[in-house]
Amino acid sequence: MNAALRHVIPRGVSAAAAAAAGEELPDWAKDPEKVAYLKFLIAELYRGRDVVASYNLVVLAVVVIFATLQWRETRRDRRKWRERLARSEPDPSEDKAGSDGDGDLKHQAFGDGVETPSSSSNTLRGGDVTPPDPKQVDIDLEDRPLLRGSSPLRRPARSRLWNVHWRVRAWLAYQPRPIPIINRQLPSNGTSFFVAAFAGLNIFLHFYHLPLGAKYFFLFADRSGCIFIVNLPLLYLLAAKTQPLKVLTGRSYEALNIFHRRLGEFMCLEALVHMVSMLVWRIFLEPDWLLKGNTVREYLFHPLILEGFGAFLSYELLYFTSLASFRQRWYELFLATHVFLQVVALIFLWLHFATSRPYVACALAIFLLDRLIWRLTLKSMSTMADVTILPDGETLLLSANWDIPPQTTSTTSRLTHNIRAGWRPTDHVFLTIPCLGATHIPNAAPYS
């Protein structure tokens, strides 16, 4: 924002007050149309930032919805598991009545009314019985469930709406073939759909209540910078190694990392749009009466602009060093540059844009809490491991054995849960091998 705009941002200072104080008014302040234009521009700037600030409330609502669905599914699965265990437990009364010393065979009824001989020692409940003998009972075995305790495959006809529901779920779970020529692996349709909806939300907020036209192009450039800033805490949250979102939503580290990469790419695009738009506004579209004789060179070497260039270059380098071709070939270099460049970028952002400072502080707090407190202290463990070279001569098998401590339900044990207490679905670890030398100690490769 240039000097002319800064003169009219304090709304309590008016041209009349300046004239009463004996100050000379700038030329634009004597033109009612120009004053009205600047007031409208500033009012839309504040309105746009209020709109963009609501973005994190939408993200929070989405996380709450997914967490609720995960909690509901977990409770349902646990209830089904308890019911299954209850059906598998023997009934003492049935065991006493159904057993005899001679081990005679007695008839036991299946769910479809066909009686077949079964051993008197079999006392499991819930249809868990000996399969029928095809020589004695004329029954189609292919119509029998393979799992013990299951009901026969005679289910009532589902409604058309129910079939559509499962077809949609199947389509969301389907993973398309890789993109031809470049052979790029694609995620599932559900992941792609969610990423597209996420990008659509950002684009909607970018253009919501945004006046269009060349004379309002500054608002477009400013809005792109605001979109970048409000996504910053979410970017660092998705990059956390000890994932709180994994606990809340049940999604794996690999799945959340996909969103982290796509969000980082989108933010780098927004940073590019912000920089190019600001240059276009200053060089081609800004009214002459706002320039006050400032040259393009003076604009480019202004401290505010230099700080913006520093943040932009840092995040663009982060993007190029995060590409799969670079990351897979030089993972350690990728990790080091990722940490260094994001710290440099946060410093430049803090200096460049005062409105960004709460978001920068939140992102830095997430990074420090994840790396310094959780990962390096509470979540780490050391153990002896054996390395075996597999027959192909290229694959190494790393194996380790240790005694799993007894599980407790205390809050402290849940917070400090690591791989020593065993692993759960969607868990992941970062492996470091100190015996390879001091240069390998900072390395930490992720494994699921």
C-alpha cells in the first residue's frame, strides 16, 4: 500500500481537520471523487480481510465434522466387537446341558431351519456351528457364509437410494490409472474431490465481494496475499510429524501429507499471483495522482517490497525442493532446506505484513511444539535393530524386538504414546540410525 493510501486509512483524520490545523492538503484531497475512491478502496480492503479471516472457522467446522464421523464410526466398531465377543463366549448352562460323557452327536439347527448333526461339545452361540455334511443334507454350500457367526447370504432387497449410496462410496474409493506420458500417480477419487473442493473454497473467498475493474485491481492483489496468510497455520498443522488431525479424523499421515503438498502448491501459486499483481498495479494501473513522483526503482527497493520478495523467494524455493524428483533423490537435503527456508520465510512475512503476524506466530508455535517438545522428547525412543540384506541385493530389512509395556488409560500415557507401546492402524515412524556416523544423526526418513 503506497503513501497516499496510508494518509487516509486513519478514518478520524479528515481533510477538514487537516485544514483546520493549518496543514496544506495534498492535491487529491481537494477532489471529492478521488477522496471517495480512496475511502471505497480502504473500506473494501477491511471488508476483504474480514471475509478471509472467516476461512479458518470454515476449516475448524470441517475438522469437527470429520472428527464427529470418526468418533461415531469408532464407537460403532467397538460395539460390534463387544457383541461379537459376547456371542463367542460359551454359555455355562448350555455347556452343562449339551455335553455327555459318550460324546454322542446331537442335532443343532441352522438359521435357515435345516438340522444337521453337530458335536455335543460345540457350545458356541450366535450361529457358530459345525458346517453341514453335504452327504446328509442336500444344500448348496456356495450359499453358506465363509465366516463363522455370519448369517446366510439371503439379504432383503436394498432400495435404489441405498444402491446409489454404495456406488458413490465405491467411486470415491477408486484410484484412477496414472496420468499418461508423465506417469504421475493419482490419489483416490475421494481425495481428488476433497482437494478440488478445498481449492474451490479458497477461490470463492478470493473473489467474494471483490469489485472488478482495473481501478480496483489493487484489491485483487491484496486479497491473494490474505489468502496466502490465512492458510499458513493449516499448512504447518498438516506438516506436523505427531499429527493431531490423525487422532481426530482417523486419516493416516500419508493421506494428510497429500493435502499438505497440495496446499503448499496452492499457496505458492497465490504468492506468485500476489507479487505479479502488485507489480502490474504499480507499473501499469495505479493512477498517476497516487504515485507522487515515486519511480519504479524506488518502489522495488522499498524495505516493505524487499521483505515481500524475500518471503516469496523462500517459499518458491521450498516448492521446487519439495518436488518428488528432488525429494526422492536428495531427501536429507530436502529436509534441511525445508526447515531452513520456512524459518527464513516466516521472518520475512513477519516484517512484510503486520496483519500476518498472528498467523505467523501460530504457525511458528505449531512447528516448535511439534519438533522440539513432542518429537524430540515425549515421542522418541531408542532400540537395537538388526539389518539384513535381502536376496535382490538392494533392499535392506530392518528388524527390532522389544517388550511392549502394559497398557494404561492415563492421560500421560496417551500423550506420550510412541512405538514402544506397539502400533495402531495409520501409525508411522521416523527412523534414524546413529551408528552410521555423526552426519546421519539429523536424518529421519518416514515409514508407515
